[in-house]
Amino acid sequence: MWYRPHRLRPGKGVEHVMEPTPLLQTIGSPADLKQLSVDQLPDLAAEIRHSICEQVKLSGGHLAPNLGVVELTIALHYVFDFGHDRLLFDVGHQCYPHKLLTGRAHLLPKLRQRNGMAGFPEPRESNFDLFSVGHAGTAISTAVGMARGDQLRGESFTKDNPDGRRVVALVGDASIVNGLAMEGLNNAGTLDRQMLVILNDNGMSIAKPQGAVASYFNRIRINSAYRSMKKTAKDIFRSIPGGSALRDMSHRFSEMAKEAVTEDNWFEKFGLLTVGPVDGHDIPTLIDMLGEVRDFEHPMVLHVHTIKGKGYEFSEGDATTFHSPKPFSVNGCRVELKSSGRSFTSAYSDAMCDLMDRDDSVVACTAAMPDGTGIKQCIDRFPSRTWDTGICESHAMDMMAGLAKSGLKPFFAVYSTFLQRAFDQAFQEVALQGLPVRLCLDRAGLVGGDGAVHHGFCDVSILSVFPGAALMAAIDEPSLKACLEFMRNYEEGLSCVRYPRDDVNERFQGDCPPFELGKARALIEHDDPDIAVLGYGVMAMTGMEAADAIGQDAKVDVYDARFAKPVDTELIRSLIERKIPIVTVEDHTITGGFGSAVLAAAHDLGLDTRGITRLGLPETWIYQGARGEQLAEAGLDRDNLVRVLRRVMAGDPVPVVLTEPIPVATNG
């Protein structure tokens, strides 16, 4: 396809010049991709990289992971038919090239925004996305499930059913070290059908990968002493079920790549034939290799070596910073990230370092998110007392339990959404033992562009079941510092503090009153209020804004609840006995949240609960967009809180779910 632009030439008017239409504009589906020659694909890769980078400059998003898989994604769609075959993503933040090749280029200008492209695989967008996924370690297990399901339904690929479905799991950013991935590998080796696991090995996680497995892959990448595939294939065929039926494949593989299987390969122990590492940016080689392994009727691993941030010097050189950057600009050799206010993460980082400086018994860890949680500064300053375990939340929780049992004061910094992955350990090894492990829950509540896969919506619900737990939320930087100090000295069991992916509010300056177990803090208090807002965490600040907006029309008390467990029963009793209506507000699910705890406490005290109105996240999924948009959709913004307060004071009923979610964009 061609278009005819107009080029001005000095003194000669307009010249018509024939130039090629950008290749990406011709791709409406993978079928269009397959119409291109292999020689055209590097140009397409360059266009995809440029499109992604230019958009992330404007909106922010996952940059380096996507730049690193462009050629690999092109090759996968060139060889397989994922409208029919199965493609499962691990983590999912490396899906932008996949989306551009599956008819969603028109959604890119609104990346991570309402009615735009989601930053993770999203089945509501396209049938090419099988799961809405944003957590690590899941792809191999779900792929095993789909492989078994297709097999039971007679729909899996075999030599006798060449039109059957093939299954591919794409694993990257060091998520292979996750315990669930290991469980998946253990079961994948028992399959007696085709299944391909592609290990996208870029030498990185979100940050530098951690642990012995990461070190093993580092050795593979630098070791040039590979065995021939022929010998390795024969060894593997002897050890796997049905090996005799597979021996006819060994010659084909040995001719394809004499040095493609590594010495003492780790995946062999799971019964998976392993090929690689191969260059993940060499499109012709990738296409040839994928074409060879596509029809192999046994589970196998293709080890692909890629460069995270490929194509731009700034992202290759600092893949951690450009893993998921804010909007940024490039001015010559200078790259500037968009500045904003002081974040809760930065406030936590400084407060945690201060705590560790004052108390040698304080230790800290994170699970692959040293920059995202603010622990990086602690690692730099206190390397012997701070750890990054890699993408292993369950291990991190148990390690913290061991440290607590040893008499230290462990703090585990983890996103609220990833805490869920360590619930069993929080139960068995922490709460059941009565150990004082301290959880610092970043990204609590609605998280903005990452959408439903990352919302921290249920931490109160899952932790409140534990006896002796102290569950808190911070409203600003001074309260976060005070909460951490309380947690440092709390020895009765598990404790946690939650705070959002947002900037700290600077309304209250100076020191914050110390936290007292189960006691709220009055922010506005009248002798005879018309209504009281009990805000959990930053929603107390929204309560302050609502009180300001109502002004002299009514006397609105506002409380920083501080604790979801135990709640302030004295305050609840006082308000109800004085017949003051209570509105609880939280950026957490209504089910099992702070408001439910207030309601239960009032009931247990034998008090009239009819004057309690609860506001929180509705029981529906809230998709990507700005955090402010999401709060408004959930009815948790200032304007809606004002409406609710007025209705409650007027005696009108208030529904819990106030709005319907805005649908996510769809392909076509």
C-alpha cells in the first residue's frame, strides 16, 4: 500500500513523492501479518517499538518489558494461529505488541485510560486474550489446564488431528521463579501432548532478579559450552513417558540446532525438552525455531534471550526505571520523567529508613518491587537487614515469620494486590503463631491505569479474620510515620498499614498524634454535629473536602478512623447513643471492609445500626483509568460524598452501589 505525501522543495513548488505506508497501519489481524515477507518484519518491529514508546511518553505504562518482546511476539503470531491456538501470558504487562498485532492499534492512543487499551491482557477487548491477568506465575498452570481441557474435548493438536489447538505459555520478567510456576512445570511434564513454554529471559525482573534460579540463568547466558541437541534429546527421550515414540524427532532437532540445548539443563528435571537460549531479537531464527517446535507432541521449553528495553539506549540502560514509567520526554540525550507531588511510596521509604536507623532490630523485605515499594533506599543504606526475595510473596512472608521468631522486627513492603498471594503463610506461619510481622501495603485501594488486576480491594477482608491483628490506614505522611512507629512496638500479632498509589495530602502539617490501639482521631468535631464521617485511610481526607463543601449548611464531624481492626467502639457508641448518623467511607470493598466492621461492632454492642451508611467499592470490577475517575465511578469522590451526606441528613435511603461501571473498550 502507498500514499502520496506533499513535500515542499525550495523554489520548485510541490513535489509528489511515493513513500511506503507504515506497515503497522496495514495490520488489522495476525492474518495480515502473515502476508508480509520475513524481510519486512524488522521494519514492522521498529514501527511497533516507536508506537509504544511515543504513547508511553504521553500516558505512562509498561515500556521496557514490551520493547523487549517485539520480535518474539511478531514471530509467535507469524507461526501460530492464536485465533485458534492458545496463548497464555505470565504477568501480562508485556502484551502491548500482541495487542497491536491483533487489531487494537486504534485503542493505543488511550492506553490505560477509559475506553482505551488495557495495560494487561483483557478478554473483554479481544478473543485473542484468554485471561485478564496481571500476577506472576500463572501462565504455565492455566496453559496445562487448557491443554488438558482441549485434549478431553478432542480439540488438541496431534499428528492425527493437525487442525487441533496448540498451547503456548509466554513467561517473562523472572516470573519463572514464582512458586506457582514451579508447580505448573511439575505438572506440565506429565502431559502427553504438545505444549510450549517460552521462557523470555531478559536477565531482569521488575528490578534485578534475585535468588539461585536467577543466578542459574545468568550462567546459561554467558556459557558458550552447549551440548549438541541430538545427544540431549536422546537423553531426555529415555527419561520421559512415551520416549520411544519421540525418537524420530531427534534427528530433526539435531540438524536444526547442534548447540541449542544447554549443559545440565534445569528444565530436564521436570521432564521437559529444552531448546535454547536463542536470540529473541533475530526474527528469521525465531520463526524457523518456532516452526520446528510448533508440532512437537510433548511439552517443551524454548529459552529465548531478550534485552529488556530493547531499541532505546535510555530504556536498555535503566530497565528498572523504565519498567513502568510515568509520562516522560526525551530531549536529545536527556530523558525527563514527569514530575508530580510527593508520593506515599516516597514518604514510606524515608520513614522506613528512619525507623531502621533508630532501631537495629528492624529488618525489611520486598518481593521483586524495591523501587515500587520504596524499599530500594533501605537496601542501599541497610544491605545486611533488607532483602528483595524476587517474585516470591509466599516465601517472603514466611521468611519474615522466621525473622520475627528470631526476635527481630520484620516489615514486609508489598503491594496490596500481591499480599493475596501470601494469605496462607500469613495465616499458618504468622497469625497462628502470634508473630508480630508488620505488613506495609502500598497501592491499596484503586490503582488507576493498571486496572482491575492490581486493585488493592480486599486486604481488610482477608486479614481481619486473624486474632490479634491490628489493621490500620494512613491519611498522609505524618500519620504514616506515626503508624509505622506504632507497628514497631506492636507485639501482639500481625499488623499492617495501607496507603494508596497517590501523592500525600499536605493539609495537616507537623507531627501526628501517636496511634493508640483501636482509637480514631477527630479531624473536625462539634459539640452537637448533624452527621459524622468515619473515613478509613485517605477517604478521611475526602470527608474533609466534603465537609468544606457543605460549609455552614450543616455541622459535619470527620474522623480519621485509623483502625479497621479493632474499630473505635467508644466513638461508635457515643455517636449512635447521641442519634448522630454515621457514614463510613473507604476505598476497599464493602464486603468485609471497614464499614462492615463498624456495623458489626455496633450490632455486638446492642446498638441501633439503622443510622449507619456504608460507602466503599461496589461488587463489580472497575477497569483502567485515572484513579480519580475510578473513585468517582465507585461513588467515593467528594461530590458524591456531599450528595450522600445531604441525603442521609434528609432521611433519604442511600444505595450502597451508586453507579454502574464504565465498559472497557472492545475490539471492533
